[in-house]
Amino acid sequence: MSGIPDSRGLPWQASMTINVVTVDPKAELGKKLFFDPILSKDGTVSCASCHKPEHGFADDKPVSIGIKGQKGERNTPTAFNTANLKFLFWDGRASSLEEQVLGPIENPVEMGEKVSNVLEKLNKNPGYAKEFATIFKKTPISTSQLVHAIAAFERTLISKDSDYDRFLAGDSMALSDSANHGLALFNGKAMCIACHKGPDFTDGGFHNIGLPITDDVGRAKISVSGKDTRKFKTPTLREVANTAPYFHSGEFDTLEAVIAYYNAGGGEDTYKDPLKKPLNLNQQEQKDLVAFLKSLTGRQPKITPPTLSH
């Protein structure tokens, strides 16, 4: 429709909505820190070394590599959609993103650094010192400022606008026939929804799915309860097609292998979740389930490494 010209001679329409994108300075600072190996003892490892943007903010190795080439004990999960999680890490030992931040920094196998040393390096860095002072209005840089900045960036990592999201929004053609059938299986015969529920596709709980028995007792180390032996947190399925290998141990390289494992009822473990029983899915049904999981890949702006403050 025609509109009333504004002072610039452009038509103005009452129905027009203008979306203004605002940038949170704290999140932008956190982004720099996330990509900066200054957090590690020898300056070789950053958060992004293991939470790779090009790999769904997860790692492409079964277990991640820290300083001095040391191997970690578990697979690095995606950093996408962690903002609403009740527990962080595979064993749930952190209950907030702020609490989670310090874990990798202080882990001798990962970044191997003391927080006090990180703060010293940041305070001596003119760029960071100025940016922290501008944002937080306090000096020197503190542990609280450090963790709040990184957590602010991590909260921006939301996988959205996937084919599945478009389908929910009313686009009946957003899912292929195979993915649509896979959605029905996900909610029904395959019983995935028993654990992978809600907008982030996780119940936030801990389960033993019968993976090969190791010395890693999972949640039991935190809860000090035998019933939690080898239970691990249910991961989000957002971006799951981009975050192989799978499970806390990086056990499987493909979604097809994961589905085949569940279809067989999982492995054998005294503490295995009783829900983990053979699913009796035929080959086509397994393919359809994989097609649905691939529909959970979102469309978000590509996040590239920032210019660092040194």
C-alpha cells in the first residue's frame, strides 16, 4: 500500500516492523576470551580449540587434546543451547555457565592454568584491561568479571531456525517425508522423546545406556550414589548432525551407528536404564530417524574468530 512520505521522502507504513540488532558488549568481550589461548598455561589452547565453531561448537575427536598434547577423558559436547541447562559437563558437576567456565581453565589436562595467573595476564594486557574497565566499571579484572563475560557469550550460542523449527512454525513442507516419518518414530516407537524432550531435546537428567564399562563412573562421582554409576547427562540434539563423534566417550562416528546401537537395545551393564530395550526398527525406519535428527541443524550466522586484544 502507499504510505505517507517521511522527512527523507521514504514511504512510512504503520505495519512496518524494524528489527534493531543490538550487540551486548559483555558477550563480545566473552567471545574474544572464548577464542583466546591466553586462558591456557602455555598459550596454545582456547575454549574454541575444543568447542570448534565449524563443528557445531563441539570437537571432532573422541576426546579433546589439551596443553602439551594431553588427551582428555571425555568427548567435548556442543556449546550450543547450554543457556537453559540445569547441569553442565557430562557428570553435571556445574550448575551454571559461570561455574562451568573455570573447570577447563584449571584442569591440568585441558588448559592447565591457575585463575590467578589468567587474571594477571589479562590485567597486564592493555586491550583487555581497557575493555573490562569500560564494561564492568571496576578494576582490576576479577574472576567474577571473567566468568560472566565468557558465560554471556555462551548464552548467545542458540541453534535456531532449523527445518524442524520451521515445521513447528507452520511450514508443512519444511520436513521431508523421511524426516516427518522420523519425527513420528522419535515420539513413538523409537522412544527417543523419553529422554530427549523439550525445545533443547534433553530432559536434563542422567542415564546409563550400556556403553562399554570403563573406570569412568560418571554422575556417581558427583552424587556419591551407586545408583548413578556410569550415568551421563542427556545431551541436546540441536546440531547433532554436526557434532560427531557421539556420547561422552566419542564411541560412535555416525548417527547411523548411534541409531543401530539404540535399536539393538544398547550394551550390557548392571546399571543400564531399563528403558533401553531393542526397538525393532527396520532399515528404512532407522534412515528416517536419522533424517529427522539432521533436520535439527539450525540456520544461524557464521561465528568467526574475533580480533584479539594483544
